[in-house]
Amino acid sequence: MLEIFKPTWMVNSIYSVSPAQLKEQGIRAVFSDLDNTLIAWNNPDGTPELKEWMNALHEANIPLIVISNNSKERVAKAVNNLDLPFVSRSLKPLSFGIERARKKLGLEKKEVVMVGDQLLTDVAAANQAGIRSILVQPLLNTDKWDTRINRFFERRVWKKLMKKYPDLKWQEDLND
Ligand SMILES: [Mg+2]
């Protein structure tokens, strides 16, 4: 049961994960959570680091697709300034959103990765979909109320996970 919450990698900042590193892993597309992974609620335009990372992916021909549980309206508004394709109402921790995006790209499971800040939604959805995942530190420590409830359960899962998989460590990048 616990393995459903086990990320493939845990990386402090996604901006340190270069296109070259992704390609080394055979990854050809990146799926990402939105809130607190790509953007913080108090900075909806994204940071210069995010834009730089997005440009690097774009130049390397690695599509970046937002997979969010939020409504179409909310996600469309949020990604408007970032000009990113997205899947809304993705039903994480279920695999539907990831599967939809992957099939649309015509890629195999081993060729995509899911990035997110939550074990209970992002990582669990990746594992249900049979793809690899990168857990990142949330951009902000404050969450919306629904996420705060998730965080309570997440802390309990986290403790068990660390006990069962003592090798899981926060890394600087995929090769760290
Ligand atoms: Mg999030």
C-alpha cells in the first residue's frame, strides 16, 4: 500500500532538472502539477527561474503539460500567462489525467514523468498510471484549506515512507 506514495526521485527544485538529465532517463515529456509546483498562489505569473526552465524544455523539444485537479476555468486562467497546455479535472490520485495526456502524445509510460509537490495526489497518480515521478518541495509553506487537510495525512504517510525506504533522500538533481 505504501509504495503507491513512493516517488521515483525527490528533488529540491525542479529547475535543477535539465533537459539533458531527462533525456538520459529516456523522458520525452514532462507532466506537472500546477499549484505550489509551478506557481505559487501569490505569484501567478511564475518566476524568472520557471520561465528559464520552461524555455530550456521547449528548446529541447520536451513538452510540458499541466495536470491539475482544478476546473478548466481555474487552470486556464492560471496558465494563461505561461502559455502551457493542460488537463483539468484530472482526478489525481487516479490515473485518468496522466493517461489522457500520455496517449495524446503517443508516448510510452517510461517516456513521461510526473512532477508534483504532493505524495497523496501527484505521486500516487503517477504510480497508479505506472509512470515515474519527481516530488518537489512546495513553493510556499501556506496552502489552500483543502490542501492543508491533505498535508495532515501526508505527514503521516511521509513518516512511514521514510521508515520503509530509508534510501529516499532529497536530491539536488536527478544525478545527485
Ligand atoms: Mg500542488
